[in-house]
Amino acid sequence: MGHPTLRTIADVYPVDRIGSVEFNELITDLRDTLAASGGIGLAAPQINISSKVVVIEIPVEETRYDQAISMPFSVFVNPRIEVINQEQQGYWEGCLSVPGLRGKVYRPQHIALEYLDQNGDAQQMELQGFLATVFQHEFDHLHGKLYLDHVRDTTQLSFEAEFLEFELDR
Ligand code: NI
């Protein structure tokens, strides 16, 4: 947080470069960084590449977010979100670019998604609940936004250690 790339609108990734050596290196870099950090999603601007590329991987054993949801390692290029239902729900979010903090963020819980996959093929997806939140968080990174921008109430901002000690009990 504080690096200008995180506050820059990322460039559309050139479709004709999907599958190139450069593209594959970017995906490998994102994948390795995500694995090393223990997160569930990473956007290219978080490794100082201002391109609209996101990777998400939610392990089956993931329990930090109190949701039994998983997703295999997936690549999302030039994603676009459409909100299907504006009704919002709050989740405690964290971010590898804002280490050590959690904050409660309210977002729409039913969205549609259009993107190109790792092979450059156009895909569509509909997401609800926690996954809708995860994708909105990651795609915000492509538009220069951080989850902190959405925290309405700073009493719902916590260090991770205190979050784990106190918030999960409420
Ligand atoms: Ni993040």
C-alpha cells in the first residue's frame, strides 16, 4: 500500500499476447507469489505489473473466511463484472498489499463475470456470496482500488491477530 501501481488503472492485457512466454512468466510469477503468501487471490498490479490479469485459488481446506468454498487455480484476463443483485453483505477482507489487517466490507453478493481464460477463450461465470466478494476484491485491484476504500466503519478494522482472537467469537 502506497505504491503508485496499486492506485493506477491497469492496462487491458493484449489478447494476442495470451500464451506468449511473457504471459506464461507473468502467470507463473503470480502463482508463485500467491502460494508463498498464503492468499486466495492476486492481481498483477500487486506485483507491480499494471495489467488486467488476476489469479485465484481457494484451497479446499480454506477455513479462514468461514466459508466452505473452493476454487482450483484459475486465471482471469480482462475481466468485467456486472452486478445482478445490488443487495450487499459484509465479509471481513484481508489483502496481501495491506498486510496484517482485516476490515469488514459490504459488497453485492450476486454478480456475473466475463473474462478470458489462460488460453484466451472467452468465459462467463455467475457468482454468489463469498466468491462474489472475492472476485470484486481482486478486480478492484485492476482499477486502482483497495478494500480499505470500502470500509465504512473504522471500528470494523482490525489487526489480523486481534481479528482472530476476538472477531471470530462474535
Ligand atoms: Ni487484495
